[in-house]
Amino acid sequence: MPKIKTNAERMKEKIEKENLKLMQEYSEELKSVTEYTFWGKTHYKYSIYAYYNSFTKKRVYLKKAKFKTSLEAAMHLRNELKKANKEKEKIEKSLLKKSGKYSYSYEFNRIFNEVIEEKKEKGLKISTIQKYKALVKNHLSDDFKNKYINLIEPSELDDILVSYEIHKNGIAKQLFSFLSETYKFAFRKGLIENNHLLNYRGPKRDQKRAPVILSDKELRAIETIINNHQDIFKKVYFNILLNTGMRKSEALALSRKSIDLDNKIIHITNSVTYDEETNKAILSSCKTKASERQIPISTTLTDLIREYIEELPAEQDMLFKNKNNELYRPTYVNGWFKTILKQANCQKATVHDIRHTFITRLHQSKQFDIKQIQRYVGHSNTAVTLNTYIHLNATSLVEVSDFMNELTA
């Protein structure tokens, strides 16, 4: 016969359940609560950054101690945060009114999120959106992001951009580009009276890193290392890059359906990008519409890919997956290539330099016109190719792959 609980036991059980429920409800606040000992007794306290006071130009922190329980501290903190948010809103509205600017506005962070949503609707690539998010997350302070956009002074924008112009020019250009987009959006929506970045010329562009063009000797050494590699995965992957000039993210996105072994053609329809939200590599659209293309491949490369596909598990559609059955991040292959270069005793280069080398070799052969090269490598227009590689003459598109195959033989 089950033991009958006393009233005290039932009451204790009820209190424990209620406490557990409250602990779950206040889980966020509890993260800011810490335990300490005072005169031999256990107490609880909290200390948290609440908001940036645009009037005093100082950060506001909430601190309080001597609570008997962590839950008591968490409940008190929630009430104080509500008061702090009301106080922040009051200060911001007062400053907006005093400055003669609009009586309504949004924090920079909120407008940033709206810009992102608009870009998603317009079909902007996930990789580009992730890049914008990373820029704001890593290179703009919380104080800046939480400020009403109307109250951000031109000098503050200038300080940020000049700082990155001096130290990290590449970051400065990207940050300036996205800040410009955000301010155009805010001006279009009537949230600011003046677009402070309209006449700002942006950071000066430093001279770009010159691409490394691998020599014939280096190409042969690299190919020797690759073809003697015990891992057929890397052998196939780098042979595809060497013989097609494909982007590394495009090669990682290849599937069984991408390869027409009978007609010796690769169909490029996707690329792989890193998704910051899921922390995984995912399939994405190609860099541009021109990047979606069909390229002929040599018999040697076709046979190598055929042999590789035959060894893949029947249920695996994608050509390149890791041991967790996930796609590789494009940055992952950089380490592989670095090791290959070291073994081949070659100069320092990036995976993308394989593509530069491929296109340069086509130019040097003087057998292909600019339109053929542009179509084969997936540039959006001939100007992109001409900006780096000059005049070329004519021959058929199929000869491009045969030429590269002979060059690296």
C-alpha cells in the first residue's frame, strides 16, 4: 500500500515544483546572478550592463547584492531591467525632441535587421548576408548598435571608418559599404533627415595583393603530390581545381547529378557557403548567374571522377562530404593546400591562386578569345576577366579543358 503523504510533505513538494517553474521562467536573469559569502553566510548578487546613456555618454550598469536566494535576485533584476528600458526610452525621446529631429526612430540594430530582411526578400546570397552579420557583430560596438540612428553623429561614423581604414583596409571597405546601405534604407523610410554617408567617399583602397601565378615546375610538383596522395578524395578534388579553374566552393558543391560522365561535362549550379546561424556548411546559389555554367572536361579527369564515384556509398549524392556526412566549409580546404604546397616545395599561395594560374595559362597560350575564357570560368562579364588578363585569340571552348590537361600532364 503506497505511503500517504502528510500535509507538510505535500506542501513541500508543491513549493519545490513552483520554485522549479520560476527558475525556468527566470533562467535568463539567473545567468547574471552570482553567489558569494558574507560573514559566513551565503548571499546572492547581480551585476549587468543595461544600456548606453546618450545624454551622459556613459554606460549604465545594474548592481545589487545581499539577496537570500538566487531566485529573489533574478526577480528583482527583471523589474530593474524594465525600469532601465523605460528610462533609456525616455532619455532617447528627450534628446530627439531637443535636437529638433524626428520624434520617432529606431536603434541601429533594429534597422540593420530590417535591411537584412529586405535583402533576403530580394534573393541576396546567404553567404553575403552572413558576411554582413559578421561585420556588424565583430566590428561595431554594442553602444553603437543600441543607439537610435538619429543620434549617431557623423563624427562617430568617421571615427569607425578611419580606424579600420588605418588598420584593416579590407574591413573598412566592407563596413563602409554596408553602413551606406543601412543609411540609405533609413533615409528612404524617413527615419533620418540627412544621410551622413551620402558625400563620404569611404576609405581609400590599398593596392590589392597580387595573385600568385604558379610556375610550370610548381604545377608539376603539386600534381605529383596530389596524384600520389593516399586520399582519393583530395586527389579528385584538387585535380578538378587544377584542370577546370573552378572556384573551391563550386567544387565542394558537386554531386553525382553534376557530372555527365558520358558527355564529359560538369554542370555547375551551386556553391557551398558557411551558415553562421547553424555553424555548418550549406548549399547555396552560385556567386552570379554567369557562374551557373557547363564546362567540358578531359578524358583523364572524367576517368578519375568515375573511379571516385564508384567507390562512394550508394546513398551519397554529394561528391565531397566529411566523416559526419556534412559538407566541407570552403575555408577547410585551405589547410590541405598549404600542406600540399609545403610538400611540393612551392611558394606560398592560396587555393584561389589555382584559378588565377588557370586563367593566366589560357591567356599565355594565345589560343582562346576573351569571351571563351569568361564563359568557361564563370565571370559575370568580360571586363572582370580583362581587368586582370588582357587580349586573347579564338578557338573552340572544348579545347580549353584539353589544353589544361596537356599542360599539367
